[in-house]
Amino acid sequence: MGVVRRDRAPAVPHPATRPRRRSQLTGVIVRKALVIIGSLALLTACSGNGTQDASGAIAVEATDDACKVARTSAGTGNVTFEVTNKGTKVTEFYLYAEGDRILGEVENIGPGLTRKLIVEVGESGKLQTACKPGMKGDGIRGEFTVTGDAKKATDADAQLAEATKSYQRYVNSQADQLLVKTEEFVNAVKAKKVDEAKALFPISRIYWERIEPVAESFGDLDPKIDGREDAIEPGTEFTGFHRLEKDLWVDGLKDDSPKIADQLLVDVKDIVNKAKTVELNPTQLANGAKELLDEVATGKITGEEDRYSHTDLWDFRSNVDGSQAAVAALRPVIAAKDAALATSLDEKFKALDEALEKHRKGDGFKLYTELTPDEIKALAETLDALGEPVSKVAEVVTSK
């Protein structure tokens, strides 16, 4: 496949706001991003008073300098957190297993908003909670203990078991292609075949973006592979896809570009091995579907993700593909429990598919810089409409 390319796209400076994925935006991007982020956050917003609610949700009060978790223990099975941001900065909340493996996360919680996170914890042990005011750093952490031996959802429900197996097959196939295409990209960079490397850049990222929530769950591999220069920790080397993107489109290949390419391939191989062996559960599928749409809203539709190549629509398309795959795996369960939601999801995914396909160009997509403000707005509105039903999937899937 080919892609329309620009050889010397100017770098766009962005002050750091998050070590992994986010950055502040300027000009028209600010306006678009704030509209989208605010609306998506509101889709799952609800009231919270800092105590445990009647449903058994564990209240979390997040401020700019504290993370107050109402209960620091729970039984195995589904654990629900209701996170209220009482600070002045946008925040996010994580539940970590050993080695900083992410069991669940909820992002982009604006001041005054409350968002819910449902996580299935299959084994007893010591975990950690973390609030990240400003969406950066290691966060404000606390111990969280899980005890018991509750039966896993996939053990108790054949439909959920099949849904998880189906999605795992999807992850495995995408991981295989990620490795193949990354190796092709790396080889082109090392051979100094600039045009070929540029053409392969968005193609290799298709498979990364489709399984991004799974890939992101493994500690520091995500920022090494996919971190943007302005969003990595101070003192951390700028590596991975976006370092090579900048070399190819802005600075020209450097003496250390082959080394960066080799390390990218090593890190991708590590991610592929981990992604193919991790044991997923239904709430991870549901949460991942929403996370992928949040990724679009905070990076791809704003044009900040692929700021040097402007191939953001490739990533946009791939994030939506991944979200759709997770929902499709869960659809029999969703349809059985909430037929209206299943229908709404079908309709909204179709509408977004159609909106994206309008921007096809050859075998790829238009550059982000070729989109008009009205076209960006139309995509944002269609994405916003899909975010609402997807935000309900986790609660429906875990309902009795």
C-alpha cells in the first residue's frame, strides 16, 4: 500500500503534559481537543460524594496532591471504582498489578467530573492504585489488597469465555502482523531507503494501534515504542516510532537512526510475546474499546499523534478497528443483556466507518493537514456519538 507523503513537515512544539501519550495543544487543535475530550468525559460522568455508593463501588477522591481511596481492599472478581476529580487538573486513575502491569485505567477525568472503572481481578494479592493529576508521572500511589478465590467470569459464562477467546485470536493475528511490518519498516530505515520507510511507517502502525490497550498494559514498553518527544519523562531517551518519524520527515536520518530502529524491533518483539500470552478478561475488552476511542479523541483527531508525517487518519482508522473488534467479540453478550445498546453500537460504528471512508486517498488516507476544519468537526461529532454507547459496554457485560 502507498501513502501520500510530505518530505519536510515542520515540527510542532508541544509542552509536556504526560509521559506516555498526551500533550498540550495549540491554536485550532486546542479548540477541537477540548470539545472532544470534554464531551467524551461527560459521557461517563456521574455524581459522586466521596463515599462508597449503594452499588458497592469504591469511591476515589482525586485532587492535585492526593488520591483518597475509600476502601483499600476488595474480594476477587469485579471491582468497581468511582473516581471523582476534586482538583484543578485533568487526572486519570489506574489499578496496577506487579511490575506496573495495568489491570484497568480511566483517563481524561476533568475537574468536577466522576468516571467509573470496572476491573475484573482474578487472583488475590497486592496491587496498587494511582491517581495522576495532570496525567503525568508515576502518580500518587497506594496499596490495594485483593483476597478470595471468586470464579472468573469466563469460567462461569460460556458466552464471555468465547468472547474473550475470539478477541485473543484477534490480538494474536494483529501482533503477528505488527512484527512483520515493523521488521520491514526497520529494514528500510537501516538501508536508508527513505521513501520506502515513509510508506511503511503508517502501515506498521496499523497493527500497533489496533491492539494499543493490550500493548500499553506492559510497563515502560509503550513509551519506548510509541512515546512522543514532548511527552516522555525528562532525561529519557526519545526512541521508537515517533523518533524515526521525525528523522524521516524532518531532520533526516541520523548516525544513530539504525540503532533506534534495532531497539524498536527488540521492543516490538517483547510486546508481541507478552500480548500473545497475557490472559484477558471481558472487562479488559470493554474498557479497551473505550480507551481506543479516547486515544482517537486526544491524539489522532487533533493531529498531534503523527505530527511530522501527518498520517494520523491511518491511526484513527486502526484505533476504531480495534475498538470495533473488542465490541464485536462481546456483542452476543451485549445483545442478550441490552438489545437496544447492541443496535446503537452497530449504528454508531457504521456511521463512523462511513465518515472515515470519505477521506480515503488511494490505498491510504488524506494527510491530516489536508482536512478542513469542517471535516475535522464532522469526524469529531461522529466519534462523540459512538463514545456514548461504548462507555456503557463494561457495565452491561458485568451485569447479572
